[in-house]
Amino acid sequence: MHLSQLKSGGVICREGEAARLVPGRTSIFELASEAVAKGAKLAEILPAGGEAVDLLALASAGKLDVPVRHPEPARMYLCGTGLTHLGSASTRNAMHAAAPEHETDSMKMFRMGIEGGKPAQGAVGVQPEWFYKGPGTEAIAPGDPLVSPAFALDGGEEPEIAGFYLIGENGIPFRIGFTLANEFSDHVTEKMNYLFLAHSKLRPASFGPEILIGELPAHIEGRSRVLRNGEAIFDAPFLSGEANMSHTLANLEHHHFKYAAFRRAGDLHVHMFGTATLSCGAGVVTEPGDVFEISAPAFGLALTNPLATEDGAPDRAVTVRSL
């Protein structure tokens, strides 16, 4: 089952090819909150009936939003983990190339995941690389532009899977489902120095259009494309799911939610699980107007976003006033 969120308010449920407007519900966040309160599954509380809709037409018209938003954007956390996929170290290591006798920090982190990222069920494995992207204001709807700051040196896509989580009153994280994600980043800034990773990640990200309710498939095959004037300048497959990862989902989830600050009742978390496929790794230099397209059959409609650049001088200083 897949759910989608209308920007105007309203939830769409798709089972197979048939999509319908869920009666009496305005948001997936509302549905998830009800499921947590009742101790039920989303599928168990989903009202039956509702008019049929053309999901593709709605997406094409830009009427679909990020599948789940918090009514208070400051209580929505966009975070993620890197170097979690088999092969992910090769692209990252090339960005931070070192002499043959020296192993980069990226490769060290990747090897730690290979050796300890998949512990036995119930055990705790090695912690992954972790990053913060911003609050809910930085969650961009499918079809809307991903805006690169004026000071950015690059704006590049990262095709990923993201999990959406709502924290219950008892501090327990409840997973709502999974979506496609574009974990938009500045890879040129990151390449300058690994310690600039945090700066490179403080960018918007896009999610959706559909959220997969239920378990994540162990093997996911997707495609990442960058289109310029309608033609693909980058077109490559990407793999995800635990069969293609160096960490289990449970281990990644544990190392995020082990922090009490991330288990505050009522908060919403979006966690991106990483990738091994980047157009920048193939030498692509993106330009405003390029369109990112991320797709995978398990997630329904493709996630597309054009690239835009913020207006303003790149070296304009932010002035702080004293009180």
C-alpha cells in the first residue's frame, strides 16, 4: 500500500493501480498520530471508500506534497547516515583521495560498517556516519525546485531511501513508512575537506511522491537521472535495501534514536539511509534548470525536482546586531 499527501489537504491511497481519496482525512500525519494513539497499524484505521483519482495527473500538476509534514516545521528533523551502502566508499574515497599508504577517514568508516554494521538481532552494531540537514522547512515537495544557496559551490543529487518516524507519548519511535529521497548536497565543498561535510549537508531535500507502508524490500533497484533540456546527461542505476547495505536498518535506527533528544513525544523524524550513486562521481557539473529524477518501481511515481540557485551575492556577510 502507498499513501500520498495533497498540498491542499487530503490523503490518497493507492493499492495496485487504483488510487482513491481517503474520506474524512486531511493528512498522513493525522493518520499516523491516530494509529500511534490507538496502538494500531495504518492499514487498520484507513477508512474505506472515497472517489477515484488520477495520481499521475495530480503529480504532473504539482499538487502532491512531501508525504508527511509536521504542523510545526521546527519539530520535523531531516537527518541521515552515509557510507552505509556496499560500494559507497569508492565514490567518497575518490573525493578525498590520499596517498596509497594512507587510508582516508571515509574508507575507515566504511570498513567499520562492513565489519560491525550488521549485528545479531537485538544487538548493537558500530555507529555510522551521521548528518543533519535541517528542520521541516527544508523538506521540498516533489516537482518543486531544490534551491542551492548563493554561496554554494555545487548542487548535486543523492538518490536515497528515507524512513519517516513519529515519536509516541512514551518516547517510542513509530515508523510510518519509506519514500524515495533526493538528499541534495554540495559535493564540491565536501571535497575540499572532509570536515566540511556538515556544511555540505545543510541544504534542502525532497521526498515522495508516495510513501510505502510496510516493510522495506531487502533488494531495491532504482534509477537516478539528471536531465538537461529534456536529455539525460547522467543516467545510472542505484541499489538499496539491506541486501545492498553494510548496516541493518535496525542498527541505523538505533544509533539515531538512542539520543533522548530525538525521542520527544510528538516529533517527526525523516532519516535518509545513504547511497552509492552520485552524478558528481561521474564528473557531472549541474546547472540551474537541470532536473533530477529518482525512481524505483517499489515506490511508485518518480521523484523529480528542478535545480535552482538562490539570488544574491555569494560573499554577502550576515550581520548580527547586538541587543
